[in-house]
Amino acid sequence: MSIIKEFKEFAMKGNVIDLAVGVVIGGAFGSIVKSLVDDVIMPPIGLLIGNVDFSNLFFVLKEGSKQVGPYVSVAAAKQAGAVTLNIGLFINAMVSFTIVAFAIFMLVKAINRLKREEPAAAPAPATKECPFCASSIPEKASRCPQCTSQLQ
């Protein structure tokens, strides 16, 4: 019974739950960024470069055994059994990574800005009170300059 109790305590710790929430949100954010790159950013770039569809930018390393090229898409090449070097998919992944990294950077920057700096500790008092005349004297003084009493 104690192992179940220990597991429950472990699973309910804040760090484990925070990690689980982070993974779920990260997966959802990743799919949004993938759609942004594949559907919004790369088509205009491909159009500017000359109607290039980056997701289908590839080089055939070995012809397929089922069908000889040319292949119109990566999917057609794979279906034919060809070995391809998928440069366009790599470019899309790099753009996605850059967007995710920038978004995380901006999030961390915003969180750091919101964190309140802890106030600095008050410096140790530079003066003390004379027990005989109640005047303020330097902390390191061994004799009161007002009443000339010897201080301990």
C-alpha cells in the first residue's frame, strides 16, 4: 500500500503536473506552428521563388523499384519505392523550429519582466545608541563623543 501512496504523492507534486501541462500545450502549439509554416508562410515564399512547393522539394537518390521517375511529389516517390533526400521538408522543419524558439524566447522574456525583483536587504545600521546619554554614535566607537562614557 505504501508504494501506491508514494506514487500518488509523486504524481501530485507541482513539478509533475506542470510538466504534463507543458507537454500537452507544447504539442498543441507545435501543430499550430506547423500549420502556420506549411499553410501560411511557405506558400508565399514558394510563389516568390517561382511556384516552388517546399514540401515537395526533393532529390531522388535511387529510383523506385515499382515505378521509374520523374516523381511529382515525395509521396509518389515513396509509393514507388524511391529513396529521396527531402530538402523541402527539412526547410519547413527549420522554419517551424525558428518560430517555436522565437515564441518561447518571447514568453520567457515576458515572464522574466513580470518577475518582481526582491528588495535588497537593508544595510546594517552604521550607528548605535549610547546606553548612558541616548545619543547616536558610530557603530565602531568605543567611547561616546557626547558623554565620554566607555562603551563595551
